[in-house]
Amino acid sequence: MATLSLDDVRKVAQLANLELSETELQEMSSHLSGILDYVELLNQVETEQIEPLAHPIDVVDVFRNDEPTEMLPREEALKNAPETDGKYFIVPAILNSTQ
């Protein structure tokens, strides 16, 4: 069982920019020791024959291939626009034109 001294816990708290009371330091010492025990348990698992994974399940690309297709006619593209001049979309200005 891993045990951390209060000085170790103070150091971790300082690195995390945490201000802990003495009671909280005692409590965190217990919690952190439990975490270290669990990590030690994981270190005992045999993984020599296991290939590293980027994701635990097979991930399949669900996107279609990016291939050029026929363009939408201008009239079709503009027909649902809130405002147009017949050739372009009209949108509010977002930059101050005096600069």
C-alpha cells in the first residue's frame, strides 16, 4: 500500500495551486494513496502481447469521399436567402468601414 507523507501532499497541492487545510491534507493523503495503489495494480497487468490502441473500438470513417460534383445553379442557391441583389447574398457589415 502506497502512503504519501503530508509534505508530498502539500507539494502536489502547491503544484495544483490549491490551498488545503490540515484536515484536507490528511484526507487528500488518503485519496492520493488509493489512486497510487490502483495505478500499481494496473502496472501488474500483463500487456506485453497487447498492441497499443488509439481507440478501444474500431472507428470507421462515415464521411463520403470528397469528390467534385455539379454546382448548384446561382438562382437555386439564392432563392432562400433573406436578402440578395440577384447575383450575391447581402449580409450586414461586420467590420467598421472607417478603419
